[in-house]
Amino acid sequence: MSKSRSGANHILRCAVTIFAVAIAAPLGAESMDHKAMAGGIMIENAFSRETLPNQPVAGAFMTVTNTNDAGDMLIGGTSTVAGRVEIHEMAMQGDVMKMRALADGLKVQAGETVELKPGGYHVMMFDLNHALKEGETIEITLKFAKAGDVTVPVVVHGKTAQSSHGAHKH
Ligand SMILES: [Cu+2]
């Protein structure tokens, strides 16, 4: 009967984990599944959007919090679904909103939270190896100068919200 005992232990562990996460993230059930923490860097609510079959790029958006005493820099990343990952920003060039890679990375000051969102900073995935589908969870490993790698589950949303991202060319 050791099987049922380990099963009970597992359930207990899960309950403890869920309880601990509930205390750490009282923002609602939505944020519970979508959270990653490594080296003092916390990533929350990471999402992307579904893509068309012939669309080779997609943006990913999330909240990045640096809980450390020193500033850090998001300098790049990798993904299981993309050939290449870059850190981008959207900026006005004359009358046109364009995006560009942040050559030096994205600074996240000590104690600061930076939001990556449509129309602003984002993680850009190139050479997608399949079309992203709504409801799918993909994985991006973000690279920080000091904290190192932070692997983040990224939920793929539908194309419900207006996003200008797909129209951008590289
Ligand atoms: Cu981009």
C-alpha cells in the first residue's frame, strides 16, 4: 500500500504549493499558473497571440519584476518554438510606429517592475517552428545579465484584442 501513501503525500505537497503561491500572488487565480521566478527575477502573466500558418514571427508579453538589490538587464532568450529570440521596443519614428531590437537589452532596476506589452517592450520570436494556437502554452527562456536564465511558460491567447504586432515587418 505504499502507492496510496505516496499519492497522499503528493496531494499534500500540491496543496502546500498552491497555498504558498496563493499567499505570494493574491492578484487572482489568473496569475497563479503564469508565474516564474529565478535568481530574484519574477515573471508574471506571460502571453503571446495565435499566429497564422505563414506568419514566422510572434511577440510575447509579460511583467518582469526585479526583486534583487541591484539592477539587471534582460539581454535575450531562447524558445522551444522559435529559431531566434530578441528583446524589442516599439517607438515612433516620425509618424510611424516601428519596432527595433534593444542592442544593450532592457534594463530592470532594483525593485522595479517593467511591463512588456503590445505597443511597447516585447520579446520577439523569429522562425516559429509551428503556428501558435490559442490555448497552447509555449516556453521561453529569458536571459538576464546577472540572474541568468529564467524559463517562463507563455500562454497563447486568441486574436481577440487588437494587436498591431503582426503587421510589422523585419
Ligand atoms: Cu518585435
